[in-house]
Amino acid sequence: MTMAQQFWTEDVTELLRVREGFDLRSVDPDATPGTVADKKGGQAELARSAQELRGLQEKLFAQSRIGAPERLLVVLQAMDAAGKGGIVNHVFSQVEPYGLALTAFKSPTEEERANDFLWRVEPRVPGPGVIGVFDRSHYEDVLIQRVRGFAPPAEIERRYGAIADFEQRIATAGVRIVKIMLHISPEEQAERLRSRLDEPEKHWKYNTGDVDERVFWADYMEAFQIAIDRSVAPHAPWYVVPANAKWYARAAVQRIVISELQAMRPEWPEVEFDVEAEKVRLAGTAGLRWPS
Amino acid sequence: MTMAQQFWTEDVTELLRVREGFDLRSVDPDATPGTVADKKGGQAELARSAQELRGLQEKLFAQSRIGAPERLLVVLQAMDAAGKGGIVNHVFSQVEPYGLALTAFKSPTEEERANDFLWRVEPRVPGPGVIGVFDRSHYEDVLIQRVRGFAPPAEIERRYGAIADFEQRIATAGVRIVKIMLHISPEEQAERLRSRLDEPEKHWKYNTGDVDERVFWADYMEAFQIAIDRSVAPHAPWYVVPANAKWYARAAVQRIVISELQAMRPEWPEVEFDVEAEKVRLAGTAGLRWPS
């Protein structure tokens, strides 16, 4: 029994993966499915599995150097203050910087709005061997844009078709897509926003717009339910992670990413040059000294 | 006395900064100036100072959110296998992914060669609040290009003027520039290349071209000496770091980066919204429940 199995009493990826008939209202943001551990145990698990994550990522990166097309794209979506930043800083900081491509999508610029909603997304799809992380994504274009009426219903509908085509296309090119919703309660959000106001060192993280969006909570949850229903696919699964307990959400996302990387079966690549011949060539330069 | 001071017996940034009359031949790649510690001590120092580095980086990032233009650009140059990758994976992995922009410059593509040598560099200058790291850089255009004659002398000369203008311009825009040469000996390089051939898990890191470049060692060192002489400036200093001992090079680069960040004096920003008014607005949404 591995240490990870001691923390996880069940396969958390199976527990959190969205299936037929999924109902967001049935997910308790306070729950910690798959483990009976506490905060201390969660933090220990996060540290303990870092090497497992990094080892898989290194192999993924290495095999891309000789042409393997596989890469992973992790889409993070959530209400404000749900912990996306913490996931990046505590989970994805565990992989090598060379193997990570992080994009934080903001409100679209004028140029981005003048183009199709996928125009800014396409260039951010990770290259071979890389783990791409989207902090917000093209799903904003069917979430906030629906809730706040920034786009009419017919356009939202068109976007679902475009998202399906886009994700199918990049999956065919070797991108494994994992979509994760961090699910917090409105009470937990209020506490987190309050702590940003109470602590001067956190003031910069506070956005006055967050309270404005907050009152549309029910509309956002409806939009999430629809977005998940419309875009869940075998090649692009959704996971909904209870996120009121930060330690749980981080350990769960780490385990989901590890599990997805394992499914990709990365291997140390076989190189094409003649290793023995290179040893001879290198030995031929053994006398090199500088300054001579 | 801080823990860091226990490791560093002298100010390593002063010891390694290139000054008037610098002579590369006088730098011993085996030396570990500024400390009497060993590998174990170096690894401990690297872990111990991680929080100091991250704290500075977080402030730099935070203040940029309200408009501060400052950012740091770290240029890493070295012979193959000198440890640039290790510096990125062991030092720069300590900062938040949001605050790091890593660019590994490869051999120029056809499109890059069709443009000026700075064409591909300009878009990779880090944005406000971010630590940019160049694994290789525009200095390749006056190093390998000089040594291998890919560009004629007049063009190399023109590039020195262009580099000076470029670095002056971005410094004026708020970019603190730090240029670091990791300095290994040809004997140490041979050992590292050999280990890449001996260990199948490292085969992918081996490049058959490395042996070809290796025989031009003296020419490369001459090109480095000229590049450093021609581009050292108060706003864009060079540091030459003895790098035969990986633990030393990593601790030294970490300390140089910390020192440069300290000199930038990043501060938690004062926000412009009314904190007390926001607390009231937020409290007004305290009754929010979902599902209702």
C-alpha cells in the first residue's frame, strides 16, 4: 500500500468525475470524498506526491523532444476566490517550469473582443510535452457572458458547438483535456473575500467587481450546470471538486492530474543517435583544457 | 545573524559581479567564493531562502496589479551542460508560476532568421511584476554566431550597439536586467555529457551537436569575454558564477536574484477602493445561500 493510498481511501478521480445525470446541487462544497484525513494530512499528501507528479511530467516532456505529440491541458473554472490561484501555486508549481504553460485569461481586450472568442485561446494550447493550465478559459464565454447577457442566447448556443469542435480537434492532435470546476459555497466565498479586506497584504487580491458577480450566484450555478452538461465528453471530461477545504481541493486536483498523466503512459524516449559512437567522439575531446 | 548569513560568509553578489578589468581566465570554475559550506549546506541554503525569494516576488507581482512598472529580467548564458536547466528547476521553480515567464531560446527558425535578431526577443521581455528568465538569449547572436562565423564581424559589431540600445530602453521602462554566465570547465562538461550517455533516462538531454561545439571552447571563452566587456552596464550588470559545483551555482544565483529584488524595494500596494465601504457591501450579501 503506497502512502498516497493511505491518504485516499477510494479512487478520488472516479468519485469526482462528472457522469451521466450529474447534478451540481448534489455536490457539497464542504465534503472531502475519498479521504478521512484532515488539513494536516492533506498538506502532507500534497508534499508526498510531488515527486510522482514531477516524474510523470518529466517523462512527458522528455518524450516530446523526440517527436511525441502528447500534452495535457487543465482548464480551471470557478467562482472568484474559489482557489484557482492556490491550485496553481501549490500543485502546478511542483512541475518543472519548462514543462508548464500557464495562461490567466482576463476580461477580453478590445482586440480580443473584435475576434472570435477562440481567437485568443488557440495560441495558448500547450505544445507537445507541456502541461498547459488555463486559469479561466473559453468557458468564461458561456458562463459570465450568459449570466450577464454579454452575448445573446443564439451566440452562446453557437459557442457550444465551437467549443465541442475545438476540443475534439485538439484532442485529435494529442492534447488530453481535463476540465475542473472548483466548487465553493457562497458562505465560504464571503469569508475569503472578507479576509482579503481584513488583511492589508491581501488588499490587492480584492476586486470590487467580485461582490457584483456574487449576487448572481444562482445564475452562475445554472450556467455551470449547463456548461458541464453540454461539454462533457470522453476526450474532455469534467471534474467537480469540493473546494471549501483548500487542502482537500489541492490534494484532489494533484491526484486527478497524476491520474490523467498516468493514463497517457509517458516513457523515457529512445534516442536515434548511436550512444556508443558518441561516447567515443566525446572521449576524443577529453584532453581539452582552458585556459590552455 | 540570519541563517543565510551563516551560509554566506561574504556578500556573494559583490564577489561575483563583473567589474572594470574583469578577466574570465581568473575565474576558477571549481571555486565557491563567499562560503565555506559544502553540498549539503548549499542544498539547505537553497531550501531555507526559498521563502525570502518568494516573498519578494509576491510583492513585485502585487504592486504591478495597481500599475507599478517594475519587473526583473534574468539572462542565463553558458556552455552546454553548465546547469541552466538546473537553475530554472531548482531556483526559479521557487517563485509562483504567475510571476515567472521563462523563455528557452533555440536555434532561430526560418522566420526568426528572416527578421532582426531582436525580433524574437522583444515579445519575451517580461511584463510588469514578472520575473522573466531567458535560457539563452540575444547573446547567442554575438557568441555562437561569432564563433561559428554565422554572422560577419561588421554584423556582430552592429549587434553590440543594438543590444546596448535595447537594454537601455527596457531598463528605462522598468526592467531590471541581470545577466549571468554559468562558468564550467571543459573537464566538468565532459563528465556531465558522459553521464547523459551513461544513463538511459538522460539520453534525451544529449545533443550530438554538443561535442561539435565543445572543440571551440577557447573561441567561446574569448567571445564571452568580449560580450561581457561590451555589454556590462550599471543598469545591466553581468555576474560570472563558478558552476562546477551545482549546489554552489544554484545558491549563488538564488542570492543574486534575491539581492536584485531587494534593490527594487517592492511593497504591498495601497489599493484605491474604500476598504470599509467594501466590507459593508460584502456584508450586504451575507445571506446568500445556494441551493436556496
